[in-house]
Amino acid sequence: MTAKDLESLLTIYKEVVEKIDLGIHVIDSNERTVIYNKKMREIEDMDIDDVLDKNVMDVFHFGPAEESTLLQVLNSGETIPNVKQTYSNNKGQEITTINHTFPIRENGVVIGAVEIAKDITKLEKMIQENVYKKGDTRYTFDQILGNSAALNEAIETSKRATRTTSSVLIVGEIGTGKELFAHSIHNGSSRADNAFLSQNCAALPDTLMETLLFGTAEQAGTEGRPGLFEQANGGTLLLDEIDSLSPALQTKLLKVIQEKKVQREGGTEDLFVDVRILATISEDPIDAIAAGKLRKDLYYRLSVVSIFIPPLRERKEDIDLLTSSFIEKYNHLFGMKVAFIDEEVKSYFQEYNWPGNIRELEHVIEGAMNLMGHEDTISFDHLPIQFRHKSSSSGGSNDLEKIEGLLYQPDKAILPLDDYIHEAETYYITKALQHHDFNVTKTAKALGMSRQNLQYRIRKYNIGKNTHS
């Protein structure tokens, strides 16, 4: 092999090592780093100059119960497969990986060690922070507020579901309160005294989600870990945004639900589990199936009971009750004494489409109360500015559809652009003035223009003869 060939081969090796989606760390016989690839730098959040040609123990910190697997292999000459290791980088950040570490030999002599690492730092944090443990379910049916027929139907279906152990699919847009229904079903069931665990299926990549759901088997040098199915045994497991899972993982999930047994990753033993599955989805499940995001067979298995939570725009009669509840909540949190919202705000709340549903309503109330002083009434000026802009544009688009002579009316002549703009502006300003009882000051504020600018347009378009300030 020529020197040029050798140089080309080294370039290829370097590219492969840099592009591979696993962390690679190689040390020589002096315990110094000689290879440290891009993925390993990402996992450990370090630059190559922080590690390359430095002794491992000068860079990383290992706790009293931990040892560097690289140094263990270098000293023993024996491979250590699939061991979990927790350590800190030079910034003090804790890192957790699963390592496969093996020696490098030349003529039978160990001259270095290679570590191939899989990052599970996020998985460890998810297990510690984002899973509800037994007794953490906070909500019951008494806390679901509203009197609309659509909401009451969802509540009644949910209450009937507490009597069985069948799977439940909760369908509702983001912000409608799907988690509240799930908590209530668990707390109303015979499993209320057992574990309730919740996991957002969109929060982790599939490789980590599979480990989190099904657990890992005990292997040489590493302790096994139960997955969520085992931890929820006898209780309830909530899988949020079920359509975020890949089709392959949905297939594995379906098998576990059907057979009521799970096999840990890397293991061969079947473990029987008694878990009730609650799942949520934010879009119509039929649309999700058509788009290839939800397996049809998994849908049928999960939707033994289907609960459809109405969006807020379809239950606007509940807005006043919800608003009062949120005001009470933030009065308590902020030490305030807000008692009312004025009629203008009530009107806006009824006209607005609420794409963020109940969650958006709560955020609007919280934002408004942050802008208040000692007043006891929420007025339009207290509402978050981004909401005011959205509500104005929302109302405008509905009103404009009523204008005579618009382009979308095929039986009408198409107006010149200037005439169209004149007609639309005249109509919208007129509607805004009527909404504010022809109060110029309030109307100008709602339209986002000066009082002088509005008065100019009133004169220009000869709008309203009874305007007053």
C-alpha cells in the first residue's frame, strides 16, 4: 500500500468515525485520549481540545462507586459489554451512558481501549422527573368545570369507564384538559390506590422510549431496570400523544397490550403485567390513521372506550365559569382581590375562537392579572397585548365575510382594489364603533390606532352621525 493509499484510507476511517451516530472514545496505553468523535463530543458537551491527548482522569470525574470503564479495560484486557456509567464532564454536568468497552491489542499486547457509548442522560432525567408516581394524580371529576351538553357527555362516558379495566382513548385538541380526564378516570376506578404513571410519547426518540416503556434486562456488570409497564403493574399507565410513536414501536406496544406481558430490552423472560392503558391524541384518530401516524389495529385496541373532549369554541357557555375559577386561582397565588371582568372583555371572550382552548384562557387571565394594580375588575387594557391583537384580527375576518361585493361572491362584480379596501374599512370601523357604543376612545384603542386617526376616517367615510367620546 502506497503512502497515498494509506492517507486515503485514514481519511475514510476519520469520516466514518465522525459521522457514526454513536459516541466513540479511544485511549492509548498511557491513558491518554487519541480518538474522540463528534457524537461523543455532543454526548459529553465538550470540545475536542478539552479531551484529546489528555489523561481520562484529568478530564472526567467519577463518583466513589463509579470507575472509568476505559481504564478498567485497559488494565484488565477484558471486554466490558453494555454497562451503565454515570460521571461528570469538566463543567460538572452529569452524564449517563451505556458503554460497550473493549481492548485494542497489537501482537497480543494491550495498547489501548475503545469505548462505544449510547447516551441515556435524557432517559434518566425522564425517569426521575417526568413520571407520575403513586398518589400523584391530582384531579377528580369534581374539578372538571362546565355545564355544556358536550362536556357533560364526555364526563358521563368517563365516569362509566371507571367501572371497568378496558383501555380508553381520550381525543381532544391541545389545551382541552385530556390529562384532567385521565386523572379523574384513574381516581374514580378500583385502581385508585395503585400506581398512576404518565409518559408523553413525543418527549423522547424511539430508542429511549422503548427502553423507558419496556425496561432493560440485567447483563454482565449492569443492573436491570423495570420499564413503565412493570412500574405501573396493578395500576394505570397514561400514554400521551400516542400517535407520536413510530409504527414499529406501536406494533410492540400493541403486542404488550394484547398479551399482557412484557419482555425487557436485551432479555428473554416474559413478565406478566396487569396495567390499564389510557391514551390521548390531539387530532381526529381517523385522520391520524389516514396520515399513517396511528396504526389502525392499535386504534381499535385502545378505543374500547373513546372520550371526545369538546374544544372551548364549542362550549362557550362555560367560559364565564372557567374565567371565575382562574381568577380565584390567581387571586390566591398572587394575593390579589380581583372580582370581575368587564362587559367588553366578556364580549371579546365570546367572540374569540380560542385555538389554545382552556389552557389559553387560563394564560390570558394570568397575564391580565400580572398587568393589574389594585383594580378589582379586568378590563380590555389588562389583557396581554398579543391576545388583543389576535382577537381583533379574529373578529375582523368573520365580519368581513358579510361585506357586499367581496371577491368570493360569484354573483357579484369584482370591485377595483381601492373600492374594495374602502368598503371593507368602512364596514369594519362601523362594526367596531357599534361594538363600543360609538365611543371613539375605546374604539381607537381596540383598533390599535390613535383617536385622531380614527376621527379622520370617520369624517372621510362619513361613518355614524352619533359618535361621542
